[in-house]
Amino acid sequence: MTSTLPQFTWLNPTKVIFGPGRLSELSTVIGEAAGAQARVFLVTGRRNLRERGVLQQVVDSIGVTRVTLFDQVTPFPAPQLVADALEACRQSSSQVVVAIGGGSAIDVGKIVSILMTHEGSCQEYLSGEKRISHHGLPFIAVPTTSGSSSEVTSGAAVWDWAARRSINLNHPEMFPDVAIVDPELAMSMPKELAALTGMDAFTSAFESYWSKEAQPVADALDLQVIRLFAANLERSCNDGDLESRSWCSLGATMSGVAYSNSHPNVCHAIGSPLTLFWEVAHGQAVGVTLPAMLKWTAPAISHKLPALWDALGVQGLEEATGRIVQIMENCGLKTNLTSLGVTTDGLETLVEHTRWDRVSALPTPLGHDDLRGLLQDLM
């Protein structure tokens, strides 16, 4: 009997503070992490927080003299942006890093905080010349979107547009120390961003669930994530009410906790060249292949499908893929490659630049010819 018991290792050390209004606790959290008078390096995007007045509130609550602001983060941050942020943090002698924003802001903050305690340039770590070996400055992540899940993961993505490649820096010491997930911050997301970020977390939960790395704790979380997004993503996009935005915020954080241990794979692997060569937004790029990849992997996880169908609120595979397509369409997302600007001539680029290192986690092996056929059907 015992031979059927699973074996796994589980890690997610981030303390999560969740709920509407919890941003008000940021100053206290900073004090606990780094001391009451700690100097704070605050990473965020260029406009959103400032325009909503949130940035001023945050700075005032910490104390303006203690804050060094880096508000230059853009989506898909390039190596130079990360290097600039690191240099600004080193100049500031900050003792704690706080990032408030979407996945890009949190990723930049994550890299800055870890490299503040390491010698050498940002480029040396992105190229692999130098390796991360120990913890960084205390790092507090505050997401304003509900989908990147970066607030509870150990990875950060940097986008080298000149070389058309994405670089993932990942180390167990890069988990944020604390995540403050306040769904009121997600209320400012326009419909499109709610759709894109939600689809990212929704897709990650499926990938995590069918992965060869899957294990019981991740499975339980993934099923709940799928249940939450299936019930709330369309409403979060189209109505934008606090309840649906809150459930999607919770789903996104739970998705990241799960996929820190059972990682996103094939949809993200194909999504990378869709972004780098066709500039498709990340959530759209990973979501477009989800129905096809669910069909591909389903036979290999037949014992896990009843629970999956129950979470998605469907009876079987055809209904499941139909429901995913319906959710995407209702959220204004595209469901085929042609509508994203991919032509038949571009399929070879897509196959060639798929992150094949991430495909090996599939329970059903996928070769180049298999992928070519699946993508052809998605045109």
C-alpha cells in the first residue's frame, strides 16, 4: 500500500498578508523586516500608482526622507533597466526593497534586492558568469495586478529584446520575504489587464496540474485556482467589482505558490517566442495554446481529470476546452494564432524558439513535429 504514496519536497517561504485594505500595514511590515528607521528602496512603474494617489500615500506612510523612489519600470524589463535600478539602490544605501506594481515591477525589485548583497554587475548574473549564493536585502512585494504571481515565486524574468530572448533568474533565496496582497490595488486594472494577468495565472494552474512535477499540495492549490478563475475571471474583466477582483487576486497568489513547486511548462514555453517575435502580451501568449495543450496532455492524466472537470464546472474534455475558449472570448482575448499576427511562414520560428527546456515536464512527450501540427491547427 505504501508504495503508492507520493514523494515530494515543498518550499514556499513567503509570508502572505491578504485582504482589502491590508496595504495600510506596509510601514509596520517594513519595520519588522528591517527596523523602524530603515531606508527603503521603492520600485514601481511610471504612472499608475502616481495617478491614483497611491504612491503619495505609500511614501507618506513610510516617511519621505527614508524613501528612494525608482519609478521607471516598464513591462518586459530589459537588462539595462534592471542594471539602472540596481545602481540606484546601491547609491541609496537602502536596507529594504519594496516593489509595488505588476509582475515586471516585482521582478525588478526581486533582482535588485538579491544582488544588493552580491558582488559584481547585474549582467554577470544574467549571463550566468556569476551565481546567486545567499539571501538579499529584505524584500516586500505588493502586487497591483492579479496574475503574474511574482509576489510568491523565486523567479524573475528579464527581456533582452536585441537578442530576442528572455532570461529567467531563479534561486530559492529570491522568494519575497513578505507579500502584501490587497485586492483594492487591483481595482484600477483596465479590463484588458485583468484579462491578461488572470489568464496567466489560470494557465499556470493547468500547466502545474498536468506536469510531471505535480504533487498533492500543488494539485490542491491548482484545482482551487482553476475553480476561482472559472467562476470570477469574466466578471473581474467585465464588471471589475471588488468581490471578483478579490477572488482573482487570491487565485493568482495561490497559483504562484503552487507553481513554485510544480512549474509552468509548455504554454509558457511557446508564449516566450510569441512575445519576443510578435510582441504578444504575456497572458495572451501563454493562454492561446491552453485548450490545445489540455487536449494533448489529458490522456496521460486520466486519473486526475474528474477533479479537474469539477473545478472547471464541466463534464469532459470537449466541454472543458470549449469553456476555456468561452472564458477567453468573454474577456476579449484571442483564441487563435492568426488573430495574433502569426502567419504560416512564422510557424517555424515559433517551433524553433519555443523554450524546449520547459517542455520536458509534460506527461506526454512533445516533439517538434507534434508541436508544428498543434500550432497549425491553431491558425
